[in-house]
Amino acid sequence: MTAEIVLGVGGGIAAYKACELLRLFTESGHRVRVVPTASALRFVGAPTWAALSGQPVADDVWSDAHEVPHVRLGRHADLVVVAPATADLLAKAAHGLADDLLTNTLLTARCPVVLAPAMHTEMWEHPATVANVATLRSRGVRVIEPAVGRLTGADTGKGRLPDPAEIFAVARRALLRGADAPADLAGRHVVVTAGGTREPLDPVRFLGNRSSGKQGYAFARAAVARGARVTLISANVALADPAGADLVRVGTTEELRKATLDAADRADVVVMAAAPADFRPASYATGKIKKSEGGDAPVLELVTNPDIAAELGARRRPGQVLVVFAAETGDAVANGRAKLARKRADLIVINEVGVDKVFGADTNAATVIDSGGAVHELPERGKEELADAVWDLVLPRLTGQS
């Protein structure tokens, strides 16, 4: 599907990164009109945007006035993305100010709007910016969380523009959902766990599993695209940080447990897509375990790790939704029903696993059982599409319609 996209560019040093975002949109076949602010043009000039987009570039409402661009662009757009969105732009958008072409476009847009903020940490955390972001999100605007990392100069903190490929992933989800699909998770805080935990045996070895984290990351991206504030607790993955998610990195099952229980206290939804190790070594060898002279393998004593999902189910607040996962190799539905009851969850997502199944793949199929006993079959599809289908099952429980 070819879409009409407006790419707004705010006046921050991260404006140069929008060139990569523009490339991703155009190489996907979309028609992109770049609308920079006057300040943005001090970082990246109009000829660059025009050459990369193949479209004229203007920052004011007077150029081509006979075409009424300040109304036409917003009306005809299928998606508006602003990257970087500065503190000034967020304030203008929240208060309905319209003093240039981009802010006029934001007022006239009736399509999904995605804002990717970038600024210094102090500016992002200032009460004025916090209030402006809350206002925009309450109106259904997808304001994604900035990343943590190197800022202008020697500063480091939250406020970095997320990776353009990850902004593109969020924008693509919003575009696929369309103008008629609201940001139905706006105002909600969701916690998603992803990846596989590792239990150290000695300084060089561990017990682990084959989880890639792709399905958990897909849940996080889909939730961001639907307007949620997302905390992603990630265990040992080799994936790019999803734009808009607050990332917490963990290694072992106990670290995953502590981080998840802490985050869940403030969450509306918890999605336990991670694969915690069921067992850990009873003791840790401080030195590398050596082969014996006779070549005999060591005998490992294992102990059972805590059941994080069951602990969440026992302590969750009224109205909080818990989604758990089951990776099964046989009797999947029967085992899934038992786990759903034992963990006191609202939904269980059951995957049949094995060689060349689920782990590391870009597609997935699942059976979802809810606490009322209903079974929902989700045929094979992309992992983000599967995540959206599960979010569709979560939503009625959040709104009290289940």
C-alpha cells in the first residue's frame, strides 16, 4: 500500500537522523512530503530534503499559497510523523499553536500522528513537557518515549532520538492500523518481558534456552503504536531497542523476577513473553569447571527457579490484566489450560515449539485461551501481527467488556 506521509522535522541536532527515516519510508514505496521547521533547516538544508523525497520543501504557509498547503497536507495525509519532536514543538502541538507549516499540518491532520521526541533529559523531565506529553497522548497522539544514551556534547541520559529503523517500525504499525483505529492503549502502562534468562554455572558457562525475544519485542512495538507507555524487561537478546519503550536489561531469572514485580506494581497489563529458566545450578563454581583426567562429565545439582507468572497472578491488583505464555511440545491445549488456572492469569498464549518452530522465526502461530475457557486460534502470521491480535483480546478486559 502506497501512503501519503508527512515527515515533520524539528529543530534539534537529531534532525540529520530523519534522513534515514525518510529513506526507509520512500524505499517502502510511500510518497513523503518533508515539512521542516525553520530551525530544522539550520541543521539540514531544504535541497537535501527535496533530493531525498523528490517533493518540494517549505516551512511556511506562504509558499505555494494558492494550494493552501497548511490545510491540504494534513487533510490528505495517511500518517504524520515528527522526528525529532523538540520541546518547543510538543508545547505548540499540545496548546494548538500554529505559526508555521508543520504546526498547521498537525492541527489539520485527521490521520495517525506519531511524535518522536528528542531533547536534553532536563527538558524531557520538566513538568511543562510532562504535562504537554500527557495532553497529546490523551488526544490519541502517539508520543513515543525517547531513548537513553549520548546526547549533545558530553551529556548522557534519557532524551536521545530512538533509532530511525525503530521509529519506522512504530510508524508502520500505526499506518497499518489506519485512521479509524484509535490509540486504544493510550494512558495505559504495560510491562512486557522478553528473551531467555541465563543461569551461570561458572565464569564461562550457563544454562539457558533458545528464546530470541522477537515475540516479546513485537508486543512492545505493537503497544507503543497503540499509544501505551511500555516498560520492556529484556533478558539476553540481540535485538535493536524498540522505539518508545523504557528498556530494563536483566540476565538471570531472579533479576527478571525482581524487575518484573517492581514494574508490575504500576502497570495496567503485564505480558510475560520471556522464557525464564525453570532450573538453576544449586551452586556456582567460581572457577571454570575442568574436565577430569578420565573424561567423566561433572554431575550438576539443580534447584527450581521461582514461578514469576504465578507470583504475579497471586498479587495482581483488581483490574490488572495478566498474559502468560506456554511453550509446549505435546498436549499443548491441555497443558495450557492447567497453566492458566495455576497462574491465575487472564490469557495464556500457547506456542508449539521444537526444531525450526517459533524460536528465532519472524512468524508465529498460537492458541490463546482466556480465563472464561474460550479458545482463540491465531494462524501463522508475522509476530507483530500476532501481538496485535493478542492486544485485541486484552483490550476488552481493560475496558470492563469481557
